[in-house]
Amino acid sequence: MEMRVHELHPTLIHAPLALLPSTVVVDLAAALTGNRKLDNAARTLWWSTAASGLLAGFAGMAASQEVKADQHSRDMMFLHGLGNVGIVLGAFGVAVWRTGHRSSLVSSLVGLGAFALATYTGWLGGEMVYTHGVGVKELTMKGEELDVLSPSLASRQAPGRLLRDAVKGLGWLLGRARRVFSGREQLDPSAFGVTALEQTLEQPAVKPEDIRPELRPV
């Protein structure tokens, strides 16, 4: 099984996604009980969450330059990346603060907010892949083009490609943010995913009589 450079991000992202809610739960428990062991555990978890998020974000910045995507998907990718940068910076901020302070409801609420944002950015990431096929090799990249954009992770050029594309991806994200917030560029409103959510909620429920006879349970 050959892993490509752009596939490193979805491999690493599970760590911060699992650590963040665990950190919030332990931090909140420490704040409510005043238990010193829970407080120390939460402090360690904050640093672990921030570090794992940084690694996943580094790979994600690189992946943004290694996949093919249309303008709509690029807008979703921008929102996904910008939100995750905010989460990682927030996690490091809380980790630094918690180094010299006990857990509190404030740090727990910040964690809950970060978890809510991570749920949204994670959903955007899923939409990019499962709805638009971003990063799916057989759909968007094939043959020589795949080798050029995303070489094998075990190849000699992989480390340099990761570093180069991560820097390039961060530059793209910050440059795009500057243009969007200054009003020089606009995002496709559907890139926020609101339209997709509305369509899902508006879909009528499937009635038993609508199911074909051969598919109905016996």
C-alpha cells in the first residue's frame, strides 16, 4: 500500500480530533472538583492537543497545494484551514496559560468553543472529500499528474515537498484571508455548507410505501 504526501493530513487529523474533547472533559472535571491529579492531566492534554493539531495542520497546509479542487472546493478549503488555524492557536494559548494556572471554567469554555469549531471544520473537510472528491486519487488526480502533485510519502522528495508545500499553503491561506477580509475577494456563500445542511434538513422522510417491494424487509 502506497501512501501519498497529501494523504498524511487525514492520517494525522484523528489525533487532535480525539484529544480535544477528552481534554475539555478532563479540564472541566478538574475545574469543578479541584482535583489536582485531574488538573495535571488536563494540563498535559492541552499540550498534547496543541502539538498534535500543529502536526496535522502542517500536513494540511501541504495537502492544500497537492490536490486538485475547483473554486467552490477552494473556498471550503480556505474556511476549513482558517478555522483550524484558529483552533491550534487557541489550544496553544490555553496550554501556555494552563502551565502556570489551575483549570477553570474559562479554560473549559474555551475548549468547548474550540471543539464546536472543530466539529464544523471537520464537517467541511468531509464535504470536500466525500461530496466533491478533493484528494480522491481516482477522481481528481491520475498517473503522471498524481506523481507530480503528490509523490509517495516514502520517496526521497517527500520531506522537501512537505516543507515547501506547507509554507506555500500557509502563504496562500494568509494571502487569501487578507483579500477576503479587505473586501477584495468574496467567498461563495455555499462554501460555508449552509445550503447543503438546509437541503439535508428539507429532504422528506422516506415512507414505507415509497420503498420498492423487493427492498422492503420481510
